[in-house]
Amino acid sequence: MSPATHPRGAAAWARDLAMGARFAVDGGREGWVRTLLTAVGVGLGVTLLLGAASVPHLMESRQERREARLIDLNTEKGTRPGAGTLLYRYSDTEFRGAGVHGTLLRPDGRSPVRPPGVHTLPRAGEMVVSPALGELLAAPGGALLHERLGRTVVGTIAAPGLAGPGELTYYAGDDSLTASGEVHRISHFGGALTTAPMNPTLGVIVVVACVVLLMPVVVLIATAVRFGGERRDRRMAALRLVGADRRMTRRMAAGEALCGALGGLLLGAGLFLLARRFIGRITLWDVNAFPSDLTPHPALVALIVLAVPLSAVLVTLVALRGVAIEPLGVVRQHTPRRRRVWWRLPLPVLGAVVLLLTGRAGPSPADARLHPALLAGGALLVLFGISMLLPWLVEAVVARLRGGPVPWQLAIRRLQLSSGTAARSVSGITVAVAGAIALQMLFAAVQDDFVRVAGQDGTPGRLTVTLPARDATTGRKTAEAFRATKGVRGVTAVLSSSALPAPDLAGPLAMATLTLDPHVPDAAEYARNTAARLDPAADVIGPHRAEQDSQFTSVRTGLLVASTVTMALIAASMLVSTLEQLRERRRLLAVLVAFGTRRADLGWSVLWQTAVPVALGLGLAVVGGCGLGLTLLRLVGKSAPDWSVIWPMTGAGAALVLVVTLLSLPPLWRLMRPDGLRTE
């Protein structure tokens, strides 16, 4: 092709990218495996990104269903009996630590309003239950709860009437309800949940949590698109030999990475849709959702579709800046240069300064002087700086290691030759652990500000029961009933009666303090059953019942769920990365075995090769996470960190890597077979 007709600009990019994509799919078995590993690594990250993009719709859907069944007493005051009205009263209980939400109903006429998800109102002695509660009542372990509720199940609450598929709730008919006290008359269901302004401290947690959870995903995707880099560069050298210039080879390499990224997008979408089908069967930290709740926001989906391929191209081009691809071979940085720390260390320091400049979270939203963009940018700089420090730290440490047993020497020599690959493989877990430590320090410092302790007695093994006193004999009957209850060792009953003759004040109450036998399983459940038989309106309270702020509970639960999913996907991605590194070294491993190296030595060398970067990464995560945590504590006006939260997160990260290493051993044994010496 003559210079006059040689494609330039966008046409040259399109041609070379297409050629690189062709190499990815037509490069034989090696090309397919490399592309598949890249697609799997990218796909796991895309799955998590799509899940994150579904959070807005998930929260909106749950709130809409909760509002649809809400009863707004402010609009129902003065409602008179009619054909469509009914009386209701809440009748909540607890069973083995799980809350059960119940509502008693009594229609006034022949066409009463129905709660969402209920086709026919239950009559007296009947109830309709959520699917999860129905399964619990039908199971052998639910006999005590079935006895407590004491009604026949005649129907199931449909999805529009449930916050989630795992919710334990029921509606029951009760002809004894009368409009007084806690019994109210309503003419419709539905209302608006009042949402208070976000507490500024929780705002800090939410913004930082988004950065902490998404930063490892970016690292994982950036690592995945560099799978098979050494083999790809050697193939690019062959293309230089037949006339391709440096720019063409770099664009072809970018096209190959782009093909893997596009495959990862498709695979990630497929994994997301598959997980979406089974999401209703999974409960994490008492939270679950319907499949329809997991619907990504269209704008966020478009951003993911554009950002992932673009990131693959940019990462590949940046990675090739230190590689000279010549017609006779590949030279990685003609004179190997040691990584410098002078530009890496200022990144987390600058991030901490930015965080401190965002202002301070005041005691109320009106006093808050926070800038979410600066807050997110500061946290991002700190975590990005930690990920940039890890390659330098690994290189600096392994360069000074000498001697030792054969497995140790094999591992250290490999790390000395390619410390960057080892650092990339553990950078995701390093960033995740550092961010988790910072958030746990912040949570531990502020949780007392959002928790109120309720309960009448702080002694373990005691319950306090309060129920309406019908007459003067209620206290005696209550005491006798509980003394005859299995698992109750002692009863103290008190009858109290509100001195002013005001009609709105509560009536006399009977109160009993129960001492439970610790040797009787389900002693508390037997006591609750007795309380329900005495009066469905009985309130049973355990010692030190902690009542948390609803916003704090929502943020904490959401963070725990997201952290669990993120760590699981990080483990899967690390396993893929480890398998890719072993595949790259297949011929080398086979040669070492052929020359007499013991398989056990090679197995231990792989373990040490993983353990050294992991130990350095976790040490860096502890230092960086504590630094970020202390900065955030100062931002919210706290000065007493809880250092005990460091070790569970560090131990979880180490255990995660150990599991990944053990899972990679079977493929390692297969790669050390003699057929690994074959070449094409």
C-alpha cells in the first residue's frame, strides 16, 4: 500500500483495533484462553458494577412497597364506620432473634379495603402470611411460632405487599377489636414515609463507602485486561518483523484488550442476569430483594458500557509505554529501572489533606460543611496512592531478600523478575482491606451516637412483659401463667395504673419480670407464647434492647451487604488472575520438573510467591487504612479510635488469599506434566 493510500487517523485506529480483535479470537487455543480469562476477570467487575447501578431502583422499589401498605393515622383521624373501613392493630413479635410483623384486622362492612398483596381479607381465626413466614410455620422448627400465632393459614401475601421476599409478616382476622387505645379505624392503605435529612456523619460514611467499594472493582478490571501481556508482546514483535510499526502494534494490542473487555461486558451482563434470577433466595445481613428490584439505571448502564472498553484501551497503551517491541524481540525497559517513591507517596498525603479541607460534619445537617466531591476525591486519592505504593514496596523488599530453601529462592527470584505482576494480583484485596479498616474505625467511633438502649433490666436471661390489666386479678393471673411456663424460673408481677383522669392516657398495665432457665432451649419463645395467650397486645422486651437510628441501620446494613459481595468477587477475580499467571509459566514449570525439581518445592514456591506480596499488601493496607480512618474520625469530630477493628478485616483478607492459593494448587499439578514442554 502506497503512503498516499495508507490509512491515517481514525481509519488507522479502526483497522488496527479490528486486527487486534481478530488476533484475540483467531489466535488458536492460546488466544482463546487468554481472551476468555480476560473476559472472566472483566465480567466479574462488570457484574458488581451493574449491581451497584441497581441500588437506586432497589431502594425506590422497596420504599414504594413499604409506602403502599403504610397506614397514615393523620389522615384517618375521625374516620367513621362504613362499608369500606376496617379496624386494625399491630401485633409484632420476635422468634429466635428474627422480627415477625403482624397486623390484626376487623372489617366494618362488606367491602373493606385490602392491604397490598392480599386478595381476600382473613376472617376471625385465619391469617394470610408471607411466603417466608409460611415456610417457617410449615417447618418442624416453626411449631412454637405456629402455636403463638394460633390461626389457620388461608392465603399468601403477594409481592406488592412485601418489602422483600424474605420478610416475615402476616395479616390476621380478629373480631375482638374495638376502636380504642392502639386500635384504629382506617379507610385506605398507603402513605408517604417521612424521611429526615441525612445525618452529616452518615453522609461521610456513604460517600467514602462508595469509593471504597468501587475502587477495588476498577483495580480488578485494570488487572484483567493485562492478562497474557508477555505472550501478546512477543506476537507483536513478530508483526514488527513483517512490517508493522510501533504505533500499529500498540493499537493492535489495544484492540486485543478491547475484544476481551467487550467479551467481559457480555459475560458480566449474563452473570448479572443469572444472579438476578436467584437473588430472592439469598439473604445477606437480613436483607433480600425481588429479582425485579435489581434493575440498573439506564444512564449508569450506558456509563459502564462506555467506560469499561475505554479503560481497557487506556490501560493497555499505558502498560506498553515501558515496553520496546522490536522486530527481533521484546525489551522491557532497556535498562531495568527501580520504581521511584517520590511521586507515589504524595498521593495518599494529598488525599488526606483534601479530606481535611472538606469541612467538618456538624451535629445536625444544618451545621454540616461537607463537600461530597472533595470528600470522594480525597478518599479516592488515598486509596489510589495505596495501590500505587504497593508495586514499589514489593520491589524494594524482594530486591533485598537472599538465600533460603529452594522453594523460597524460586519464589523470590520470580518476584524479583516480575514484581509488578505479583503486586497487581493482590492490589485489589489491599485496597479493599484498607478501605474496610477505615470504614470500620469510623463505624465503631460513631455507632454509640445512633443507638439507644431500651429495656427494663440489664440482667442476662430476663424478659419484661407488659400487657393491659383488665381487672385487679390480672397481675395474679399473669404471675400464675408464667410460673407454669416451661423455662421460667422466677416471676415478679406488678400492677400499675396513669393518676390523671384523662381519656387519652393509657389504662392500667400488668408488668411481669421473668427469670429464664439458661439450660432450657427456646425458654424465651415459651414465655412469648404464654404472653400471647394472655393478651395478643402483650409487649415482651429483652434486656438491653438496642434501638438504632433507621438511617444508621440502613447505611450499615447496605455497607455489609455490598462488602460481602465485593469480597466474594475479589476472591473469584484473584483466582482467575492466579490461574492466568500459572498458565503463563506452564512451560517453565514443566522444564523445572523435567530437570529434577520436586513438585512439592514448586508448590511451596507458588505459595511463597503469593504470600510475600500478600503480607506486604496487608501491612500496607493496615497503615493506609488506619491513616484514612484517623482522617475521617477527625472530619466527624471523633478522637478515640477502636484499634480492635483492624485485625478482623486483615484476617479476612489473609484467609481469602489462602483459600485462593489452595484452589490454585490442583491446576498447578496439572501444569507440571511433561506435555507442558510442547510448543507450537
